[in-house]
Amino acid sequence: MGSAVKKTTFQLVMIKPTHYDDDGYPITWLRSHIPSNTLAALYGLGEDCRSRNVLGPDVDIVLRPFDETNTRVRADRITAEVKRSGGKALICLVGVQSNQFPRAVDLARQFIAAGLPVAMGGFHAAGCLSMLPVVPPEIQAAMDMGVTIFAGEAEEGRLDEILQHAWAGTLKPLYNYMNDLPGIERAPTPRLPPAALARNEGRKSSFDLGRGCPFQCSFCTIINVQGRKSRFRNADDLEDIVRENYRQGITSFFITDDNMARNRHWESFFDRLIELKENEGIAVSLIIQVDTQCHRIPRFIEKARWAGVYRVFIGLENVNPDNLLAAKKRQNKITEYRKMLQAWHTSGASTWAGYILGFPGDTRESILRDMEIIKKELPLDILELFILTPLPGSEDHQKLWKQGVWMDPDLNKYDLHHRVVHHPRMSDAEFEQTYRDAWRTYYTPEHIETVARRHGSIPGRNPAEPAQFMTMFKIMFEAEGIHPLEGGIVRMKYRRDRRYGMPIEPVGVFHWKLALESWRKLKIYGRLAWQGWRIGQKIRNDPRRHEYMDLALSPVVEEDLDKLALFADTAGGEAALSKRRGEDVARARVAAANNIQRLEAAE
């Protein structure tokens, strides 16, 4: 007779930290909007490690994912659970961005005090080690505290090594794989368990199909963290991801590739999704990110919509060519903006665009003028405003660091929503007020109605949808005081979770302030939600809504481009239009010469 061997438990605790609000409390929601791709990727890699028994056949690896944007992380309770199960664990703080680094260190401090090993990865550590000649003081301080820093990606056995070292108690202070980025084709499937996905609004999940970017935008960290050489999954990987999530009832996804249009496998990806939809009834809903030239790729938009894409994030960045050139965003051509946005609008997809404020040439007047131009001349739905920020890991940050230029030392502010450097043409107060006013200029009730009418003009479209999303953005900015992309459903705030070094408020004071704050927010929520609902219903019930037309929806006519403020009033706009026309003439001459050669050859 044999007896069952009792396995030893090793807990792999994966925490995606949030960051602090201006009052020092973690930004956590009952339900969050955007799922964490890093957490899903690490969970999938962890499952693979467990299935292969990388710690030996007598060790059971238990995976515990936490997304702090929708789950309160209680270090004391996690520690107690680890102790009850035998005391062997590794606490991984995953996907830590610069603005999340202070919160990640505060969590690490609690686990280390309890005697548990902690490893930290993400864009901040990887970007700094990639772009700076020395280890920044905050990363060195974390290592001195006992935190293991991981720079790079965990595929191709890297997570195996970390787990084995943690099990043996031999973790090194630093694992730097930035010079050896792994392939991701046929890598373990990114996934999260149902309980974790249930905390995302709409039960969405996320995954990547490619990493890296060939462009050279100076404000971007991706090119220096994931590399300029793109790496891809294949269509079989995609099908595995979809089927795995479909079994859990998940059919809505955010594909986190920085630019799906430049993924060389985009067509095989879309074709595979179309096959699953048409042959097996496995239909998915997708959010993707694209560039401003995607409409020039034959059938890209058509196949994207057929495959299930219903929303696109577009790196518009700015409407001033001089600003784009200064940021090395040479691939953006403002002469193509209207055509691109109209193509997506006509297809039925919702367009969300990132837009950066604070370029050296910006003034208060130019920023607010550009907001009005965008509203009038571009058929755009959601505009996401960001402050130009020298993110650690970017060329901009490297340049300012080398020059010794002042940058705010509080990394919690590096969320693209706070000013962290001085603007050369505006005072700090003027720039911050201009940023707030730019949000309010775009998200007026009148413009929300305009965008809703543009949607309502297309048969089958629901004009209430854009009104709802624009209202949600306005509520997050006005009521919560955060960037809308950090938003969620029902803000959760806990007295004892305040930032390390800030005083813990007395129970009565905390709850009194929370009650007043909640009452103020509820009034804003109610007023704006009612306003947005009325706009949506007004247009939905308009019998003539399909007749709506404005300048942004009007077909692009070459002869009329000179009349548009997009080209006439923006810095460099007229030159960009002239350059585009010159390129068109040159292409026409080449085409004519080729035609003549073909005719001569035929004769």
C-alpha cells in the first residue's frame, strides 16, 4: 500500500499596485474599467510553471492575483494566509509604472517587515535601467530595503529562475534582462481566474499580440522598455487566448499592443477571429490601439470591424505639426486626420484619441484654440488629454536628467495628469489652469450633443452611447479629480491605507470628511448624469437625426483644405499641407512615368 505524499505549498502572490490620489489614499474602485495585461500575462506564466513543477513534484504553487485598482490589498491578511500555509511565498509587485512606484514600495515595506521576499518589475525599473547610466536613488533604496528588482520580461524561463531562487532563499538584488528580450510566439496563454475578472466593469480581459515599436517618439517609454524591434504572437496563440477566456464567459478584450496596425500579423489575426465568429459563433468585442495612418492599409478597418473591433484608441497626440516634429512623432500627418477619423466613424467604431498638452511651443491661447478646431473639424468622439511628461524610461526624461533640469521628485505625480516640469512659456499656475480649461472646453454640453448627433446620423448607431461615455469622462474629471482613464465604479477609500509618511486621520475626522466629499460627488454625479441622459434621449427621439451633417462629417475635398483652421491656424499646418500636396504631385508623376513605360513595352 502506498500513501499520498503531502505537498508543500508555495504561494506566488502577484499584485498590480495602484497609485495615490492627491490626499494620499490609494485609488481603488469597486469595479475598474481597464484590466491589467501584465497581471494576466504573469498569471499565465505562473500556471505554466505550476504545470511543469518547476519547484519539484512535491511543491504545489498557489497563484494569487490582486489588482489594486479594484481590490484592497491587505498585507497583514496576505501574510497571515502565507504563514498558515507553511510560510513559503514570493510577493511580486507587477507592471509597476513610475506613478505606482511609491505605492509599490509602501506595500513592499509591509511584506518585508513580515519576513516575506518581495520582487518588483514593470516599466519604471526597466525604463530607468535601460536609459540611465546609474541606478536611480529610489530604486537603489528599494533594493537596500530588500526588494528584488526585475527588469525585462518573464517569458523563456525567467520566471522559473525567480521562483527557484525565492524557494531556495537566494534571490539576487537585481535581475536585468533588458538586453535579452524574449520571443512571445507560443508563450503561455495570458489569463486570469473568473473571480479576478469579475472585478472588471463589463467582465473584460486583456492581452497583447505584439511588443515593441519601430517609431522614435521622444516622450514614449515603450520603445526603450519593449524595444524597437517588434515581437509577435501568432494566430494560433490568439485562438488559444480567445477559447480559454470564452470557456469562462469572457468575450470582451482590450488588446494592449501599442499599434495593432503595425503588427505584421494583423490580417491573420482578424481572419482567425472572423472564422471563429462565422463558423463557431464565438464572437468577441475588441478595443485596439492604432496609429493615424491605419486607414491607408487596404481592408484594415473593414476586417477590424468584422473581427469585432468596436472601439479604437488613436495616438493623435497633437494637431500642430511643429509639436509633432519636436516629439519625433514624424509618422503623424495632420493632413490625414480627417480621412482617418471619417473612415472609422463611417465603419461604426467609436474613436478615442490621446492628445498631449505642454509642448514647448504651446501657449494658453494656442491650446484652447486647438480644442475648438478639433471640436469643429474632426469627427472624434472621446479626447483623452495628457500633460507632456518626461516619464522615466523615455528620451525626454534622459535628456532632462543629463542636463540637470528640475523634475518633480514625487514619482506619484508622473501619471500624465500632474505637471512635473516647468513650461518654458507659461507659469506653473497658468499651465495647470489651461490644462483644466482644455478638459472643460472639449466636454461642454453643446459638444457632447454634437458628438451624439454625429453618431445618430448613421443608421443603427445609438447616439446615447457617446453621450454616456463623454459624461463619464466629465464626471471623473470634475467629481473625482483624477484622469478619466483611472476611473471606475464606486470609489473605495480606507483610513489606514494612507501613504507612508502621511498622518493617519482619527476615525471621526476621516469619516466626516469622507461623508462631505461623498455628498459633493453625488451632487456632481447626479447633475452630469441627468444632463448626459437628456442629451442622448433628445437625439435618439429626433425623427430627423439621420439628416445631420456638419463640417467634420463633410467629405474631404482637396480644394477646401486651405479653408480649414486645422491647416490655416495651427503652427506648421500650412507647411504640412503644402508638403503633402508636393508629395501627391511627385507620386502622380512617378505613376504617369510607369504607365508610359508599360505602354511602350506593350507596343
